[in-house]
Amino acid sequence: MIFCEKDIQKIAVFSMVGMMQIGFGVSAIEATPLFSEDQQHIVKLDDRHDQYRRERERSENERHEREMRRREHESEREWRERQRRENERHDENIRRIAHDILDLILDK
């Protein structure tokens, strides 16, 4: 079988990419810490933070749903404007919740 120059270049490039992937994999494996009691403690903290985040998001989503409903006295234009403001407020609240959780986790 005869290889042309382009085939040899492709083989060389794919070989290098494969070796880089193996290198990244080995370094990632080496960087992982061995199992310890600290890891179990971290998992418990993460579960608590996750439960706290879910509760805050649930209450924010309930509040958002109530605010998005049209009120009897509102015109279509007022309702749309209030929806736009409420969507902005909701997005900001969700970002704030995520930021607070990250602060809690990173402070550990």
C-alpha cells in the first residue's frame, strides 16, 4: 500500500492529537486526590447547599408565577410592561441565588 504525503500528514496529526489526549487524561488522573474523610464532608456540605438553592429557587419561581399573571384592572400595555420588568427582576434574582451559593461553597 502506498501512502501519499497528505495521508502521512493526517496520520502524524491524528497521532499527536491522540498522544495529547492521553497526556491530558494521565495528568487529570494524577491530579485527583485520593479518597479521604474530607471528601465525605464536602459531599454533605454540597447536599445542604443544593437543598438551600432548590428552596430559594422554588420560592422565587412561585413568586414569579404570581407576578406574571394579569391583574383584572390592568390594560394589555401595562401588563406587558410589568411582565418585562418582572422578567428582568426574576433573572437577576436567579443570578443572585447562584452567586450566593457559589460564595458559600468557595468560602469553605
